[in-house]
Amino acid sequence: MKRSEMKSDLRQLLSVSFGGGTNSTAMLIGLWERGIRPDFITFADTGGEKPHTYKHIEDMQKWLKKVSFPEIVIVKKVDKNGHVYTLEQDCMDHNKLPSLAYGFKQCSQKYKGQPQDKFFNNNDLCKAHWKSGGKITKMIGYDTGESHRIKDYNCNKYNVVYPMVEWGWSREDCIEAIDRAGLPQPSKSSCFFCPANKIAEIKEMNALYPELIERATAMERNAQLTQVKGLGRNFAWESVIATDDMFTDSYIQLACGCYDG
Ligand code: SF4
């Protein structure tokens, strides 16, 4: 995809869904290298991102300013009174785990997708654009190894495109692009309590951020569980932390829909 191709259609606004990880970071760099400036960059914060992701967003804001790109707009779910309502609080209030633990992806839709849609729906530029018959082009940072995740999400408001697949960028190309831009390589982004976390990641988190593991296991203890044993679905994270027993990740079949590794 070339700038001329993307901007020749004046009935488009360009938006990047920034996930806080390697791929969407690389996509921003690739766009900059091609002279394609997005109109919006959004990051949906569930309230449960890991500290390294919040730090990476700060680093990216500085880089975006340097290259004259728009800053990342951080969007969050709010309740009917306009107060931020986190996924963690939702789980605690309703004695449950994130829906991924039960095999569903509503947590991603509710805490990632909906706040971003709401931002665009309330944005005057977007409203005027839609009114004049235009569409917003959402750019998603999948690499060539993730083409199985590509779906046709086009509708009367949005075109959804996958620039890095068009560029032929693999995971390695993404890492190289980040090095080229002189940015730190981001660690994987996801909620600290995401049921898709692997055993090694849970153990690493326990070493790095024990207070977050305490909050995740408090969520497990608070949940009324019948279908699953805990955040690991067939096991509780508390068991993983408490013992050196062998657990395997084979129980965790569902990938996190928010993955931006
Ligand atoms: S990172 Fe995991 S827990 Fe958080 S919203 Fe996405 S799927 Fe749900």
C-alpha cells in the first residue's frame, strides 16, 4: 500500500489501532517510512495492562511527537455516569473472570472494541466524514504470520486493512523496523489477568509484579466458579504460584483476541 493509494480516496480517514506491542509499533514505523500519516491512533485501555505496556505507550508518545504523527488517544470503558469502569472491577463486582476464561471473547469486544467505536462515534471530524459519505480506514497490525486472523470487517462506516500483510512484513521484519527506529522492543501486551497468559508468563509476572498476581488471584478467589477452575480454565493461577507442580499450557486453547505480541 502506497501513500498515493491510501490518500487518493479523499473519502477516507486513516486510523491505527495501537495494541501496545511489537506489531502495531512496527506498523506505525512502516507508515512513517512510507510517508503515510494516520489521522488517529487509538489504544483501548482495559485498566489491566502490564506496567511495561504503559511505559511503552509513554515512549511511543515521544516518538510520535518527534515524527509529527498524532498522539495516541487512550480510550476506556465508562459506566453510565461517565466514570471509568475497568475489566478488573467488572469481574470483581460480578464475581466472575474475564470471558476468555469461559471460552468467549466478549471482554475484548466490550473493553477494547466498544470504547474505540465510541470514540469515533463521538468525534466531530468522523461524524462529518460519515455524513459526507466517507469511511474510516482502520489499520490493523497483523504480520504475514498472522494472516489467519484476517477477517472482512468492512462495513458502511469502516474499511479494515492490514498494511503489514500487504508489505510482506514478517515478525522478524517488525523487530527490525523497531530497531531501525531506535525504539525499545516492547514486551507482549495483554491484561495482567488474561486467561491466555502462559505458565511461564504467569511465573515471570509473579517475579516482576507480585502485586498484580495478588490482584489476579484475588479475582479468582472472588469468582463463583462452576465451569472452570480459575484463570487457567482447568487450573487456578493460585495453584501455579503456590507450588512447583507441573502444569501445562495444553488446557489453554483460546488465543487472546487482543494479542499484540
Ligand atoms: S487481554 Fe485477555 S482478558 Fe484482556 S480484554 Fe483481551 S482477551 Fe480479555
